[in-house]
Amino acid sequence: MTRATKAVEESLKGLDNPEIERRLAKAENQTLVELLDSKSIKVGDSAAVLLMRKKSYPLLISAALEGKVTTKVGKIRTKNILFGTGRRYPEAHKVYLLFLNDQSDEIAHNSLLALVFWGDKQAIPIIQERGKQVKLPEDAREFDRACVALQNSDPTSFNPHFADDTETWK
């Protein structure tokens, strides 16, 4: 995070969400991307909301692929934003694969839902390999479930609580 972005983040301390969003609405998109890494839930989530409203998906994809989103919470916010776009941005698939190979098991696990809904069976060996590196056995089982769901082209078997009502993933 640049000094300028840190200064912006510092200036937002103690403010409520509507005021943070109002002030960040004037910020450059690049600043908003940097703020995705903010430890402040209000600031990071507000930056995410504004990036979604501005439909800054290509910028977000580029930032993720270039390693500009560096924290666990920033990567989760990025994945969540991109997940909402479904398959509209094919480059997002590369982001999910990048996050799958993150050293954090939590980030890797967080990318599974997007990879399963993407439906690319070529990801199965990559998911299997990453699943072997997971520390907790119950987490490793999630990687196995993702592979089965992908193999069977049945993403709802991986997560029955997610419904693609808007057919974003069709």
C-alpha cells in the first residue's frame, strides 16, 4: 500500500460506512484496489463495494494477477467481487487458479467455489495437487469434494446453499 493510500485509510478511521463510501467515491480506482488489503473491515469492504459499482473488474483482475492484492482479506474480497460476475470475464479464471495456489490454505479453499462453478475440468489435477498440501484433513476433503463436483458437472453438490438464480454462471 502506498503512503498516499495509507494516508487515505488513516483519514477514514472512526467514520461510519456511508461516510467512508462518500469520501472514497472520489478516490482513484487504483487507490480502491489498494484499500482492498485494508485491515479495516469498513474501509476494505467500502472499497470493494465501490469497485463493484464502478464495474472495475478488468482493473481488479490485472491487480490480482500482478500480485498487487497481497493480504488474505484483500484476496478474499477480490474473489468475492469477481465471483459475482460469473463467467463474464474469462481472465478471472486465472485469478481463481492463482489463489488456489496461494500459500494460505484459506485463500486456496476460498477459490474452490468459483473454480467448481466455472466448470473447467482441466482444473481437477491442480485442485487435487493443492489438496495434498492442505494441513487439516477436513479441509483436504473439501478439495476432494470440489473435484467430484467438477467431474460430475454438478456444482450444487459442492455447495447446495448457493443458487445461481440470475444464471450468472450459465
